Amino acid sequence: MRDFHVFVRFCSSQRNLPKDARINLLATYCDNVKKGKIQDDPNQLRIAQVLQNLQSELWSYEKRSPTLLTRFFKTEVQVPRGVYIYGAVGRGKTMLMDMFYDCVERPQKKQRQHFHSFMLDVHNRIHEWKKTSNVERKSSSYDPIPAVAAQISEKNTVLCLDEFQVTDIADAMILKRLFDHIFRNGSVLVATSNRPPNDLYKNGLQRSNFLPFIDILKRNCEALALDSGVDYRSQLNANSDTPFYFVKGEGNVSAEMDRLFKIVCSHETDTIRSRTLVIKGRNVEFKKCCGQVLDTTFDELCDRPLGAVDYVFLSQVFHTIFIRDIPQLTVKQKSPARRFITLIDTLYDHRVRVVCSADAPPASLFTTVRDESLVTDENRMLMSDLGIDNPQELGTIFSGEEELFAFDRTVSRLNQMQTRKYWDQTTHEHKA
């Protein structure tokens, strides 16, 4: 640890260097350690050093321009290798990626997105290309992926994607070709994930078609494990003096939720009323709102066809959301469970305050089951569409193991969202 503190002093000494020579990311990280904003963690420092090296490469990469000689001999410019950071929840992956994103001054073309939002944008671009393209469907050149990848690469030399996790077969089937083109176009990926590359889309439908993407990812990104053994979000939760998550049956939960709702609404200049939001041309109604505060239920948010785009819209309209009656979920509620994971991810990313009442503590909200009831008509139709003949495969395909893994992140974020620190740092402006 002595070497770590020597390095902190070294980083601090770099502040007065010329801008081009400043070790931006490492100086920022070490300053935060010195000021007590984050704990000194050798594992995080190791990742920060790799990201600093990438930052330096990007500076030269952006300034490098093709000459007549390189054009004549078609010499390719060496694209910097990206970074894929994986590990358990609450270890600092997102913090390091955001620090890297903020410190990258050149190139200016950069984008930071949650993976779910990124893929939603990709599917929207594909849909738009199909609507506007003049290429006939039967033509061999009818392929939206290269065009969509070109659009993304043109706008982003650096692409930062948080919570890289593949659970949707529609995403899995296009990722290989999409990122093959993105990397060939010269874009650099920095991503965080709870899973190592080899475990992405584990037990997923038609995973054999997804495996080539893993090879492309590992070839273009350095995979780094970050696991200090300390969940810093759980440590933050220990300092919370006000509960914002209530387990039903432990006191008068409904009355306590009502009391907090009145307190929060006392700062609003509106009456308590129902409200209909227009999202992408659709009417989405909620029964109880007051200004920028929404009082709703799990069923209203997750048991009807809402998705990431709807949750992003809600996070822009409301600064506080009360979610009542969260049930204990099993694989039988797989779609609502996936929506709940996406909902919490989105609200967390946008620093929306959340008050919850649930049937169980966060760590016990989702459990897997294996029984014959999983063979529903919907599952049989999906098997037919995908050409799966063996019903025994349902045991792994619909076991809910992928959702359970993703739910670890949800539990960690729910814990952090209860803390006073999380509530106090909510600074985003929300406009209806």
C-alpha cells in the first residue's frame, strides 16, 4: 500500500504540467482518493492505469491523419484496443468508466450510454433504414447493419457502454455483425459488465450463433476483471438513516408510504391527480401524480407493455417515483422481471429517487424455479419459431438463471438508492 500512496503523490504533482502532458484520468482518480471521495483500491488503480494508457493512445489516434503515401499503399491506421471491465456489482466499474469518459478531451466524438438504451437505438435505426431504404428486400445488398454501424461510428470514435449484458435473442443475433463493422470503422469500445466475455448470453437461445461475437469482442477489447471483494454500494447503505424500501408485513407500510408521499409533494406546485403521458405517440396513463412526483404500482410499471424508452421518458418527467406492491418474482413472471430490471437501471442512471414497498427484501425478490408449468403455449411458440424440437431444453432456456444474474445488479442498485447520499446528490432537472 506504500507504493499506492507514492503513486498518489506522483499523480498530484502532474496538475501543473501542460495540458497535452497531463495524466488526466490517474490524477483525477488519485485526487479523489486523497480527498476521501473514494477508497484506495489497488484493483481499481490497476484498471485506471489501463484506461490512462488508452486515453493517451486516443490522443495520438485522433490527431493522426492519412497521408498521400498511406492512401496509395492503403496502409491501415492502428485502432487502439478498447477495454471491457467485468466483475461483481458495486466494485467501481461504472465509476472508472465515467471517469475515463469525462477525462477524454480528444477525440470529442464520444458517447456514453446504458447498453439497453444503446440497443434500443440500434433497433430504431434498423427500423428507420428499412422504411427509407430504396434497396429491394430480395436484393443481396438489403442489409441495414453496415449502414447502422456506419452511422454510429461516424458520430462516435469512443463508445462507452455501461452494464453490457445480453438477454434478448434479437440483440444476440445482430451483435456480431454490428460490432464487427463498428470496430472495422475505427471506433473504440469501453464497456462494463457483471460477466466475463465468455459468459455473455450464457444458456441463451441459439447461443452458437452468438459465440463469434465473443471472439470479436476479445480481439478488439482487453478484458479486465475488477473484483476487490467489497461492494461499496452496500457500505453506503450502512449509513442510511431513513428507510425508502419497505417490506410488507413489517409495520403499516401503506401508511408510511402515504406519509412520505405527502412530504415529498409538499414541495410541488400541483395537485394530486391522474395523468396521461404521450410517449412515442402512445398514451400511458398513471392514476396518481403530483407535479414531478409519481405514485404508482409494480403492475402499472412492469405488468403492461412498457420498455426502456418509456422508462427514460418517466425519468425525465419525474424526480421521485413511489413503486408500490413489488411482488416476489419467479420465472413465471419473466417479462415483468425483465422490465423491472430495466426500470431500476434506467431510474438509477438518471438519479431518480425511488421509494418502494415489496413482498420481500431486495435480495429475495427474484428466485428461479424448475417445473413443468414452464412449458407454456408462449414458450412452445418461441421454440417453434427458433426451430427447437426438444422440450427438455426448456429446463435451461426458461430457468430464469440469466434474470437472476442480472438481478444481482438490481439488488445492489436498490440498496444504494435507499441511501441519504443518493437522495441528496439528485441534481438533474426534470421537465414535464
